[in-house]
Amino acid sequence: MNSVLLALAMILLTVMMYFIMNALYVRLRSPFLVPILTTTIAVIVTLTIFDASYNTYMVGGKWIDALLGPAIVSLCIPLYKQRDLIRKNLLPIASGVVVGGIVGMVTGVLAARLVGFSNELLATILPKSITSPIAMQIAEGLGGVPSLATVFVIIAGLAGILIGPQLNRLLKIDTALGQGIGLGVAAHAIGTSKALEYGEQEASMSSVAMTLSAIIGALAGPLFGFLLFP
């Protein structure tokens, strides 16, 4: 098949599956049906049925992958809209993100070390609470596996949206600031999509947390990597 047609087919497959799975998620509202997970599974199943390889998919998939960066940059829109709220709550936002980001990196690596994971896997797990494009770069820089880092990012995101709302109810966290920061730090983009269900302020706070976590991870990740698995 012509490479251009193949690329278009893979892009169309991904987009079509996403819209279908997103509609299913909106209808049923189950945390196990978040589009990033179900779309991934649906695409893998489709490729398996048609005996298509990963390299075949990436003929078109690389163009979708290239849009991850601009998608993250677009988060500046809700940040700008909520700039007054951010300015008024700068200290709790900054402290929550710093503490949450460090705890997320350190605890994941320590838990993995306890079960005997190699340094390569430790480096892959370390940026699990950071959005995928940056997590992949951090993992690669530390000697990890970038593609596998995305898997851990998804797992962390799913855990965050499954456990986060329960913790909010248990601890009586009912403010836009608290819910948004918690979801953004623990569950990055998946958490931000969940925060959108609560409201624009929650989504904005989650976007702030996700963005700041990425910055902190990019700066502190190599240092923690050196300290935790020299």
C-alpha cells in the first residue's frame, strides 16, 4: 500500500476508535472506560486481527505522536482564563505540586526497587506521574525505555482517577483547587480530562499542576535518577 494512504488509514483508525470510545465513556462514565485506555486496546486488537505490525501502524502513528507537544502547549488557554485564581493561590499550588511530584517519583522507584526491578526499569518508572511526551524524554535520558514509560504513565493516570475521587470524598476535599491539583499531579493528562467533568476551574488547576509537574520532573528527574540508582 502507498505510504501516504497507509498513514491516512492508521490516523483514521485511531481517530475513529477514539471518538467511538469517548462516546462510550460519556454514556457509561466508568473510570475503566477512559478513552486513552480503551482506544489503545481497540487499536491493538484491530492491528492484531489484520496482522499489522507496530512499524506499520507508526507510518501514520508518528504524525499523531508529533501532535503531543502542541496538545500540551494548548493547555495555556485554560491557564490564561483562570490566571486570577492561580495568582491568588500561588503558594498552595506550588507547594502541592512540588511535594506531590517528588513523592510520585520517589515512591514509585522505591517500590519497584523492593521487588527487584533493574535500573533500566527504575528509570522507566520514575517519570510515571508526568505527561507522556516529557516522561518519554526523561526515561530515555536516564537509560530507560521511552515506549514503556508511556505504559507506566497510563497506569499512573488510571490509578489516579480511580483512587483520587474516593480520597477526595474520604478527606472531604471539595474545592476546585484541591481536586484539580490532586488530579493533575497524580494523574497528569488523564487526571485533567477527569477534572473537566467537575468544571473549568478544576480543569485549569489540574492543567497548572500537570504543567508544573512536568517542569519539576524535567529538572529533578535526572537528579533523583542519580541518587536512587547511580
